[in-house]
Amino acid sequence: MSRNLALVILGDCMLGRIVDESLTALPRQLSGVWGDTLPLLQGGMADAAAGEEQLVAANLECAVTAEEEKDEERAFNFKLHPSNLPALKAACIDFVSLANNHCLDFKQAGLAEMQRALAAAGIAYAGVGRPAQAAGPAILERAGLRLAFFSYADHFSEWAATEQRPGINYINPESYSPDTLCQQLSAASAAGADLTIVFIHWGPNWKWRPSKAIQRLAHDFVESGADIVFGHSAHHIQGIQVYKGAPIIYSAGTYS
């Protein structure tokens, strides 16, 4: 087996509102979602001649549900109808990070439906559920490699997973336990992972630079075993740092 892998990681992918409406009206018009990048997502980033395989991962910035009851406390509520999940499959997206500020836009019922729909579609996810599930990794195998994907978010704290209520894998960059990070990320090595990737939805919108607290948390992720730290939420491109050999993308901006 080659062990040659092109890992494609996408920032915020929001397929709600007009995107969802367009997919419902014109379900075959997938280029309207992904544009000219669709062939790249469909394997075009891998060097096929060298036997390279491709894996695509993304932050899914919307619920996947037909539920109508939304969280009225939020200014924006985004959802993709489950019947439009083929848009993700067409882009060959293998994993989605769900710990973010839109996964519960349509409350607990919407979150539960999203989990069921993704599982039925064969799309792996992490970052939501009750505490143990939310904090645990999704394990994917490709090109003879085993990859562990974790998903965290620093907002909203009231959406944090509890034993009584499913929610997000919440972390506060200003107040967290490095020992807890080590314990959580050790699940990757326990699963025999060759690569550990941390997705994290952090910081406010429209900021060009990560805070000192976010930078410290990123370093602690690496110290705890992360090989890649992939940030999103700012809707801007932020800096990239290589810390102890591990790339930290502080914000990848908005993809769709």
C-alpha cells in the first residue's frame, strides 16, 4: 500500500439559505456550490500517477435537518435539508467538523437529525454528542494511513455537551486544562492513528490575528499530540505557524 495521501482541508462550508434553496430547485447544479473547485475536490489534488489517494475534510457551518423550530436567540440560523446531502458527497467530503456555532441552530432535534443523516450518508463527523462522544475522534483510513480527527469550539459555552444533553466539544482558550487535552488526544494513539488533526472553531468573526490565548491553546494542542491544528470561525485568512514541526492554520477563512 502506497501511504501517499493528499489531505484536503476546507474552512467554513455553509450550505444553508440560498445554497440549500438552489439545491432543492436544481439538485444537479452542484457546481453552483463548489464552483471550479469541484474537480479538485473529486480527486484532483492527488497525484494519481504516483499512486496518491485523497481525503477531504471540512468544517460544516450549518445544521443538516428538516426541522423548523430554530434557536431564536441566534441572529442567523443555517440548515441544509437532508435531501441535499448529495452536495457533500459529490465533493467527496469524507469528514465534517461539527463543533461550531451553527450545529444547534435548530435545537436538539436538528442536531440529532444531522447525526443520523451524516451517518446514513457515510460521512464521518466529530465534535458533538454527549461529552465522551463529542470529545472523541473520528477515525478514518486512507492510503494505508489511519487518521484521527478531533473537533472543538470555543463558542457557545451554553451549547457545551453534558451527560444530560448532547452538545458541542466546548473549550475556553482562556481557561482549560492541558492535562485534559493530553487525555483527550491520547485517544488517537490508542486507536493507532498515524496522523492527528484538530479542527477548532475559535475566536470572533472578522479578526485578522489570533489572540494570545488562542495561540497558546494551539501550542498546547501540539504539545498534546496534534500533528495539524486547523482553525476556522474568523471568516478571514489568518496566519500560519509551524510549531515543533506541526502546522497551525489559525483561520482558513470561508470556503463556501
